[in-house]
Amino acid sequence: MSPWYDRRVWGLLGFGLMTAWFCLMNGPLATVVLMGAAAVHELGHLAVLRLLGGRTGSFTLSPFGAVIRTAGVGLTYPRELLAVLAGPAVNLLCAALLAAVPARPDWAVTAAGASAALGLFNLLPAAPLDGWRMLQLLLCWTAGPDRGTCWAAAIGAAGALLLAGSLLWMMAASGGNLWLLPAVLGTGIGGIRSALRS
């Protein structure tokens, strides 16, 4: 099969187009700061995953973010929870450190805000965000894999569709600013996928 039909190729192309569009709408400084916060987020996941003995199976970029899949050694529920929590935790730690810098330059204020927003957003219990994945792991750990997966799919679908609707309302209230559109599409698609699994 031609590599142009590979999902990863289309995901990378979509990611590049979304990044270029964000840069055009918000400027290069905001784009670099947001990409830096996203990179730190993914590095947090990877570092804790490796520290706990997990291995990375694949890393995929899409217009809506990055997905890390583990391979080989299965992690226990507590260890996988720590690996999932690490991304938002690193963002929130970076935001706190940047906010504590005296006489902060403009880029540090922007970086602190972007890191805090990305960390808090990812803690929401909406598929496919980290908060939803943590909820799924907790439910599987306490209620068993079958029941936990079913409950998490229903909660993740409801959370994602509610979040997508809230973001659409924010876009309308801000005069149609399209910078929230990737989050709307990502959570909306995640919610539909999660609903189909439940």
C-alpha cells in the first residue's frame, strides 16, 4: 500500500496544516509557546512510562494532538495511571515555575498560561483526553475491565460531547473566533468514538 494512504502520514499532514493555521491566526510566539507546552506534556508521559518499565509502541501526531501507545510489557493500573497523569502534571509544574519567575518577560507569561491551560484541559473526563483515560483506568481497576471500559466509554462520550458543545458556545460568544475549532473537533470525534464503544 502506498505510504500516502497511511493514517500516520495524513495525521502528520493534518498536524502541520493545523499548526500553520494556528500560527497564521495567533502569531509565531503563541505557536512556539503552545508547541513547547505540548512537547513538555508528551515528554512527561514518556519519561514516567520509561521510568516505570513501559515501552513506547507508537507515537502518532494528528490535527488534534498526539497519541502514545505502549508496547510489550503490560503496566499495572497504578503505574499506567502515573504515566497518564505525568503529562498534565508536568504542564502544571511548568506553569507554577514560570509564574514564580520575578519580572517575567511576555513569553514567560504566555508560556505559563499555555502550560496551565493545556494541563487543566487534559484533566477533563472527556474522551480522548488524559482525564478520561485516568477515569477509565480507575474504573477498570476497581470494577473490572469489562464493566470499567463500558462505564468509561459512556462517561467519556457524554463528557466529550458536552465539552465540544461548550467550546462551540465559547466560539460563538467570542464572535466566531476559530482557534477553538481543533479542540471542538477533537473532543467531538472522541465523544462519538467513545459512544460507539459503549
